[in-house]
Amino acid sequence: MSPQLSDSQTPDAQAEIQYLRAELRKMQSLATLGELMGTATHEFNNVLMTVLNYAKLGIRNRDDATRDKALSKILQATERAAKITGTILAQARNRSESFEPTDLKSIIEDSLVLLEREMRKYRIHVETELGAEVPAAMANGNQIQRVLLNLLINARQAMSEGGTILIKLTRSADEGWVELTVRDSGSGIPKDQLPQIFDSFYTTKSGPDESGKGGTGLGLAACKEVIDSHKGRIRVESTLGRGTAFIIRLPIADQQQAAA
Ligand SMILES: Nc1ncnc2c1ncn2[C@@H]1O[C@H](COP(=O)(O)OP(=O)(O)O)[C@@H](O)[C@H]1O
Ligand SMILES: [Mg+2]
């Protein structure tokens, strides 16, 4: 009946393994979603503080100049709040697994809106090099955003003294791929640990940091899962004491259409 079964696994054991794998996938996506919610709530709260403070300023100072300034700050803050809730709603609503031509540039920009203040707080300078002519990737935007947030948070956590993150988007030298690189100037990863970092539950962190992130060992495993499902690649380059780069390749969208 089941020629693929290995000798050591009974049908029951196989079903059990399959069930546990599915549970693990759920845990991975909940862990990243949890981090995203944590970040967004934090950012949202910050926007509210800005609104509150400028509203108070406007009430205290009745001159036109101050009121104009207060109102325009409130306007900016609420626009930011709308972007933040927009991202969260998109993540919560669109749980689809479908792939479509996706502009990675706007995903990068949206993710940075979310992390902007957190990065500033940890004295991390974020640079972007987003090639103007980079074609759309065949991707699930929400999933790629979660991958990106994971990589950015890991990068931030690897730079306890501050540093630089470079996000680069290019058309790959190899035909048919776009390449997304997240490079940090952090601690780097020891060579003997590199083979483990994509394993579920592998972590060198003692637990979540003060912003509630990391320490589950599920982030990179989830990233790999997502990139594999896109038939893409994710690889790491790291030098101890110098920094780490995660390089992702995703298929170009129009090529797939041409092939279809
Ligand atoms: N940018 C990075 N710099 C240094 N180490 C990293 C980086 N990204 C990941 N790592 C290492 O890989 C491990 C696994 O990462 P991850 O799966 O995201 O789990 P977690 O962040 O919960 O520890 C981390 O604990 C850390 O040791
Ligand atoms: Mg992580």
C-alpha cells in the first residue's frame, strides 16, 4: 500500500510527523505575526503620543502659526498611523497563498515605515539601494514583507552598539531573478553556527528582547519556508565581527507569464 514508507516509520508515525510539521508551520507564521503586531502597536502608540502632544500645544497656544504647525504635525502623524494600520490589516486580511507580480520596492518602503523609529532608537542607520529598473517579482507580498521584517529585526539585534543596515534590490546577474539583500554591520555569525541558523528553534538569544522580539528560533526557519515556497533562494554570508548579509532571490514575474 505505502511503498514510500521507510522501515522505521509506521503509518501512525508518518501521520504524526506530518501533523507536527503543519503545526510547526503555524507556529512559525504566528511567531512572525506576533512580532509584527508588537512592532505595529508600539509604533501606533507613538503616533498617538505625537497627536496628543501637538493637540495640547495647539490648545495652549492660540496664535495661528503655532496652530498651523500643530495641525500639520497631527496630519503627518495620522498619515503615518494610516500606513501602519494599513500594513497590519493587509497582513491580517490577506492570508492567501497566491503569488502575483509584486513590487518589492514598495514592500521595502512600507516595512521601513514600521521600523523607522525602532531603528533610530537603537542607533541604526538604514540605507537603501533600490534599483530603478528592477522588475516585479512573482511573489506573495505579505509573506515577503514578513521575511523582510524578520531579517531587519535580526539585523538590528545583531548590532547592540548601533550600526548600519543596507537594503539592496537589484536585478540579478543571472537571468530571471531579482535579488534582495539585507546586510548589517553587526556581530556576524561563527562559521560552525551557519549550518544551523535556518533550523526551527535554533536561537542564540536568551529570550525575547525588551521590545518582545526574537528568541524563538523560528524567524529564519519561517523565512526559508516562505522563500522555498516561492521557488526562490535564501543564502547567508557572514564575517565574525564584521557583519552578515542575507541574500534572497525571487523569480521575475513577467518571465513566468512568458513561460506559462
Ligand atoms: N543578522 C544576523 N547577525 C547575526 N546573527 C544572526 C543574524 N540573523 C540571525 N542570526 C542568528 O541566527 C539565529 C536564528 O535566528 P532566528 O531564526 O531569527 O531566531 P531568533 O531571532 O528568534 O533567535 C539567531 O539567534 C542568531 O544567532
Ligand atoms: Mg529572529
